[in-house]
Amino acid sequence: MKITRDAIGRLADAGDPRFKRVMTSLIGHLHAFVEDVDLTEEEWMTAIQFLTDTGKSCTGRRQEFILLSDTLGVSMLVVMLAQARASRGGLKGATEATVQGPFFWEGAPEKPLGADISNGVEGEPALYRGRITDAKGRPIAGALIDVWSVDGGGLYDMQTGEEMRARARFRSAADGAYSFWSIRPKHYPVPTDGPVGRMLRAMGRHAYRPAHVHFMVKAKGHAPLVTHVFDSKSKYLDSDAVFGVRDSLIADFRKHKAGKAPDGRVMAKPYYTVAFDIRLA
Amino acid sequence: MKITRDAIGRLADAGDPRFKRVMTSLIGHLHAFVEDVDLTEEEWMTAIQFLTDTGKSCTGRRQEFILLSDTLGVSMLVVMLAQARASRGGLKGATEATVQGPFFWEGAPEKPLGADISNGVEGEPALYRGRITDAKGRPIAGALIDVWSVDGGGLYDMQTGEEMRARARFRSAADGAYSFWSIRPKHYPVPTDGPVGRMLRAMGRHAYRPAHVHFMVKAKGHAPLVTHVFDSKSKYLDSDAVFGVRDSLIADFRKHKAGKAPDGRVMAKPYYTVAFDIRLA
């Protein structure tokens, strides 16, 4: 329509060519959406009120617009586009990336490889092991590995207190290996007491994420990677509320009887082992 | 992309078919925009922060998301679609509608036709006259007419104090006629001290609306109409910050020397007359 051309035309004097390009596309798609559904004035006002509520719901501890982006699949799309772009730029062969989520804790203290990071949280013990390599499988020594997850009840330490639990930072060994003890995480819901929760209910959707452990891995000369390992037995693998599941990131939690674990630790109760190798581009 | 189909597919159990249709289109267009511009993670975070700031800027007296919608041409598009829909439904022939804006004051007291509503505001006097008719030109008696405008300095009464000025409500006469004295309004900027102001500056755009007087007209048996009359000599007619100008709504402010005005009032200084007829569908 003419008004769409007019609105785009008004960008003629935009200083930054990239901003101009982004806003041109945004205005075109926004108008096309409104026209496509023949949006009514009442629906428009509902949208205005929803966006306002979403902004008002954001606090230092909560980012409802990121949650909106997550639950509409936009955050994951942006992650996938970034990895595809890096790949086209020659950074190929990396483990698939997924969303970072809001629970990363900058500056976790470094722990020795093999440490138990559960710090007393509820949950069945699990030994996580793997290797950090480059795209060709060559080991990367000294890679910085941040890991974090919910506890066995589905809560992050940030949601339950001030102490770090089921969260730590490691450096990969000379052969690229890493290992640590934590718990087997549980599926959990994204926050549903705000505008996004109302939207999910209107959509007839559940709010759950399948069980996973977050990894952020950085090494000199390689592209940083933010990803998860998902529990192959978890509920909601086929319907992650934030669309973060990639088949290549699903791993088995192998159950073992009490006794001597592969790293020599003697376990008084049953435990799991998880193998998850990570390739950096 | 698959993630777009996944996100849309997650609406399978939405209860309200219209909500499902709107969200299907929204997700499709939103993903297409992100993919089209290959949105980076940094740009995505800028957008999240912008939307959050926009929500935080909304108060009881300010609606920054409506301003965002206005300045992207979305509000006017919604107005045009509503009028086109009404027209397809048989409500044809009305005066063109435009945006209501945030300065309507519900429940202004009714004044007698011919009254001076300027209430002492700065500005050159102007006599507004016209007829309220149906689409075939037949007079509508007793139509409820709300009018409001900025003063001659470009400010609404709501921005300067608690008293109604350059704002009133009338009833059309038996022959559909209305008339009142007010001032000749000035062009003025939308608020620029918030996120939308930053966006307009990045776009290289000015923030001005051309001079206009708002009309809201309601009559039994007719579709209500929200519109403006624009001053044909105003700056910014070709670049209204909110895309509200329609050619059919532009009228001449005819200047007259001091003396007896057409309604018999004796004016001690020069004044203007404005003719603006309004058709209701």
C-alpha cells in the first residue's frame, strides 16, 4: 500500500545504511502482517497493551521481552542465523549452538576437572565427560568451559538463593578432555505469571523446556559456542517452549549401579554418565 | 525455515481461531523479517532493549508504544483498513478517517454552536463552519461533535494545564450545520525525549505533525468518524510524522480583515474562516 511505501520512503536520510536496511524490512513486514490479517482497531489496542505490559514486567531479574522472543522462536532463529553466517565465513564444523537463556552467571569461579559442582542440590548424581576439539577433531587444551543447569527439581540456583549450585567453570586438559560431577537436571517451565504466560495459554501451549545442561565454551583462535546437552529421556524434547532442541545435542544419561565410577570415585548410590564432545569452529 | 513452521505448528491447540490466524501471520512475518536482514545477535539485543525502554516509558500520561505504532505508519494503516472494511460492509461515502492521537479528552462539556472555545489560548482567531451529512449529503441533526487542537504555539491544553482550551463538544443544528470559534493551530512535534525520539533521529526524520484540528463525530444510525482538518498552508503536510494526512482533509484557512465576521461577530483583529463538511457513512 501507499502508506507502506511512504513509511519506508521516510528513511531516505537515515545515516546508517544497515539501520536503514533493517528498518525498511521491518516496516515492510509489519505492514504486510497488519494488512494480511486486516487487523482491527480493538486488536491493535490489545497488542499495544500486551507490549506495554511486557515492558513493565521487565526487571533486573526478569527479561520478559527476551522470553517473548524465545517463545516465538525468534531467539533460536537468531542463534541459527549467526552460526550459519559464521559457517559461510569459514568457521565450519562446530557443534550446533542453541539459546543462552537468562541464567548464565558471569564470572563463576574455576573448579578442577572432575569436581562435583552440585553443591548439595536435589537430584541424582551424573558424571559429564567429553572432549573439546576443533572442527577436525584435534584437541583444544585450556578451553574455558562454563556449565550450568537446573537442579533435579527443575530450579536454577539463581531462583533459589545467592549461592552457585550445579554451576561452575573449567579448563579443558591437554588432550581437550573435561569432566565434572553434577546432577541429572529436570524439565522445567519458563515463567508463566506474566504477559508471555498469558500468550502461551491463549496459544494452547505448555511452558516447559526439556531437561538440559548449558555449556559456553571459549578458546583462543576459535569461535565461542553457547549450547546445551539434552537428556534423551526427557519429556518435551519435541516441544521445547523456546525451540532450542537440536537432534545433535541429545545425549543418553546412562544409568549405573552404586560402586566405582569410571573416574575412580566410589558412589554409594546409583549414578549416570553422560558423554558429550564439543567441536569449536 | 523449519523453525518457523515449528513455531506456527505449536498453535495447533489455540482455542480462538482468530487469535490463531493473527499469531500465525505474525510469527511468519516476524521470522521472515529476521531472516531477510540476517539479524545479528547484537542487533537482536538492541531491539530487546529498545522494546523494554519503550514499555518503561509508558505512563498514565504517555503511551510510547502507540507513538511507535504511529511513527511507523501502523496506526494509520489500521485506521485505513477499518474504514475500508466498513465501506465493504456497506458503510460507504464517509469523509476519510485519520488517527485519533493521544489527546482526546473524554466527556468535554457541550457548548452552544458558534461559541468561542479558545478560552484565551495564544493564536489567531478562526471560525470553523460546515455541515454534518450522510453519505448522500442529507443533513444529520443532533450529531455529537468533539473538536480539539493545539493552540497557536503548538501545545494541547493537556500539556499545559488542567483547563480545557481549544477543545469542546457541540450538537449539529437541524440542517446539520455546525460552527465555532477557536484559533488557527500550529504544527507541533510528537514527544522526542524517549526511545521513539531516538529512533526518529536515527532514521533521519523530523518529529512534526502539520497543523490540524481533530474532529470526532457520532450520530445515531451512522458509523462514528475520527478525523482531522489540516491547514493547507501548514509545514509538514507532505511528511506528517504519523502519516495521518489525506488530501481530502486539507482545507484553506481564508484570512479576513478585522470587522464583521460571517456569523455576525465583530472582530477587532484579522481572523480566518475554515469550511469543512463531514459525511458520515
